[in-house]
Amino acid sequence: EEKGKTASIVFRRDGGIAAALVPAKVFIDNNLVGSLGVGEETTITTTTGKHRVDFNIMGGNGGGEVEITPEHPNVKVIFKIGMGMITAKPKIISIQNLD
């Protein structure tokens, strides 16, 4: 399997009233790559393969696994912040291929 081809992930934070004034931290494979306010997006260069993406806001964590294939090296991950019982809860709402 071809490993390490250049890829990109566009992260977009969708609206929601929960923690709207607080930036959400964005992690790829446990590395902090940025933070996003509501309605903001950022593009991160990475590699093809499986990646763990996580979001953290005020102690609340959420995320999932994103697999980037060489056929579709550019993906968009849209997430939003919901309210959990105690903390805000980030959640991926869609993963799209951009090519």
C-alpha cells in the first residue's frame, strides 16, 4: 500500500449555541493543529491513511477516525459542539470527499 502521500483535511466548525464564544481545539493524531470559532474553517496538510481527529472544548472531547485514500486525498470534516450532561461535547457531523 502506498503510504504517506500528501493529503489535506479541511475542518469546519458549524454553528450551535453551546460554547459559541469558546474556540474548539483541533487535533490530528494527538497533535494540536489549530482552534476554530463557530463558522470558521482551516485546512491542514497531512498524509493518506487513517488518522485520529479529536476536538476539545472546555474539557469536553469528541472525534473519530478519518481514513484518507489516495483516490480522494482531500477531505472535509464538519463538526459542531453539542451539550453533554456536564461538559460541551464536540461531534463530527459529516466527512466529505472534496475530489
